[in-house]
Amino acid sequence: MLGLTIREASLAFREGRMSPTELCRKTLDRIKRTRRLNAFISVAEDTALKQAEEAETRLLQDFAPPYTATVVQRLLDQGAVLLGKTNMDEFAMGSGSTDGASGPVRNPWSYCAPYRAHTEGADDPDWVISGGSSGGSAAAVASLTSYLALGSDTGGSTRIPAALCGLVALKPTYGLLSRHGLIPLVNSMDVPGVLTRSAADAAIVLEILQGPDVRDSTTVSAASLPEHFDVRDLCVGVPKEYRTLHLSEETVVQWRRVADLFERAGARVEQVSLPHTAYSIVCYHVLCCAEVASNMARYDGVEYGHRSAVDSSTEAMYASTRHEGFSDVVRGRILSGNYFLLKQNYQRYFIKAQKVRRLISNDFGRVFGSGVDVLLTPVTLSDAARYSDFTREDNRTRSTQEDVFTQPANLAGIPAVSLPAALSRRGLPIGLQLIGPALQDQQLLRVAQWLEQRLGFPSISDCGDFSEDVSSC
């Protein structure tokens, strides 16, 4: 039951083979049995059951919830049941979902037979990370405790966890989904991301969430699509700049395999160049930190949130509040951002980064304008790292390089989809990414659906029920 897709579950409801309340209770029970993953930081059990009961009597149109994000409200309006709030890196700043105030998130594949066979029954410290920053959302969907989850994607924060947890994640075109209710990290790049177990489910969710919102002036209307889709009409671009240092051979093999799959099906596959990709990670870092420094200024201990007991002066209270309330990662980005925004540095860093951002966007525009329909790239350097290895300083520094594959799409404001391609030799998911032109999100998901039908990536439920192993750890 829990391994069904959204489409299959909806059909089961309509045919009376299961009820929303029955499914909700099974989901809540599985959340309890997989608590060790640390995917959820709170579970709305009573609310979930109430909403499930209302779904059975079709009373959701009369349900008046408190203020919430537009994307969440649109799901609730369609009968979705809110299960809880998932774990993530603090203020969405991190690369592994290991820096959250509620502790690190464990990748569910750590407890599956393929990985356990590779580690030969090693102790729990060998569990692997879920990726960040929306790792809790990915772990929740991958562990079959929810059918979909939302996250925020500023530079890859839904696509990277999806790749490491064997899921599909959509980073939509900037403005296609409302950001009303999304706590801002980088206003010019943030978008709500969608994590599901299939591209078809992602398309269903996108249809519900997309479109203008009077509370978000940046929202735009979705583009209309031709009804017919034929892979033989596609031109798939393979950017040569994405073949980077530290990219694992297994990832390269899957990248080539999928490119060959497209070609054998009749699509045209071409090597393309995005020459400013090499500068994108530095550009992203400067712009991200600058906007973080601005956005985090609201957390001063005066109106809401944590407030320090230090009261010798207002400035001392501000400083102490932020020191106590922010993690090292957050404080580091604020410090960097304020440095970039200093009067003597503004032109040297911030303005130059804005110029590079335009060049990166122009690279994509030129490639798509030349007839390329979709780009095929890696998502991460390799499969998921062990937590004990990831927390070593040299590996954490290296892990930030993975954003090189994902953040260019955020800089350009174009859609990107991560989907699982295969299991590695260690029994962990390897993901690939599809990038498309602005507002071609649904077309990108059509390509992803075509691809996943041929890749045959196994469901986590096919690799043994890991919930008992998790609960006993």
C-alpha cells in the first residue's frame, strides 16, 4: 500500500480498495517505525487523521487552516493530508542535512539489503547521508512514509537529496510556483521543490501547484504544451564542462548509458558547451552569501524567535542573539556576505557576480536557442557519503563542489529534474539531471517519465523492508 504512486493510490481510493484513513494510519505507523532516520522533526498525527477523515466525507472545501504557504495550501485544497514537518539543514544552509538543529538525517538506503551486504553488517556509524539541505523531505519519501514532500531549492537542495535517496525531484522555473510562505534564503534563486517517487507523480503535483499567486508578484503562468511527445524529436545536449574533477567513474558510466539510451531511441545527442560553468560556483557563493546576510538580519531577537539574555546594549543583544541562535554554517555565510557587500568590495564581488550570472544564463539561452531541447548532466559527484567520512573537514569542503552540477539552473531560473539511474556497487542510488528551457517544466517531466520507464530503477521496497532494522538501531 505504501509503495504505490500518487496516481495508483488515488485510483484505489476511487475504487474503494482502501480509505484515506486506513492509508494515513499505516503511514503514521511507518513513521514511528522509521524514527531513527530523523526525517521528521514533528508529526501532526491528530491533524493528519482529522484531514484523512474529512477527505473521506469530502469536507475539505470547508476546512479553514491557519496561514500557510501557498504551495501547501494548494495541496490541502486538493485533499492532501499533512503528515508533519521534515528535517533539514538549519535555514536551508548545508550540503548534507547534517547541520540541522534536530540532528542529522539518515539515508533510508543505509538500512537496505544492497548496502548492508556491501558493508557486511557493519555497525550503525556506517549509515550514509541523505544530502542537503532538504534531506528530511527526501528521507520521508524514500522511506515510504509519505508520497510526496516539499523542499526549498536554492542551488540543488532538493535535487541532491533526491539523487542520493533514489527519488525524482523537480526544481521548477523561477516564478512558476509561488514563494509565498517560503522562508527566504536567496530571494532571487529560491523556489519550492517537489520530491516524489516517480516523474508522473511530480507532474501531478506540479499541475496543482503551478500558476500565478496574488501574494507573490514574481509568479508567472504555465506554458501550454503540444499533446504529442516523441523522443525521436528530441535533441539532447551533453555539456562537456560537467565532466569535472572528482566525478566518480560509476556516475560517468551511468551518464554515458543514458545518453546512449536516448540515441538508440532515435533522439539526437550532441556535445554542447556552457563555457561559464567553471565560474558558476564562485558566482553562486558570492550572491548567495550576500542575500543571506540581508535576509538573516531580520533575526535580531526583537520581534520573534530566540532572544539572548544579554541586555547591556541593543547591539550586544543583537550580536549575542545571532551567535547563540545561528550555527557555524549560517554565521559563516552571513560573515562572507557582509564582506562582499562592504562599500570597498561591492563592485569587486557583488556586481561582478551579477555580470557572471547573466553570462551563465546566456550560455543556456544560446544552447537551447540552437535547437537543444534538454541537457543531460550528473547531479552529484558520486553516491552518498558515509556520515563518518562526510563530517571530516576535507570531505565537507569537497562536498560543496557537488553544487557545480545543480546551482547553474538556479542562477538562470530554468527548470531541472533529478531522477535515479541505477544503484552503485555499494548499493546506493546514483542520479542524473535533466535541464530544460524556462517554463518547459511539464515537457521536462515527460522526458523524465520516458526515461525512468526504461532505466528500471528498483523501488526501495524491492530491496527488503528496512523499517525493523531502523527502529531497532
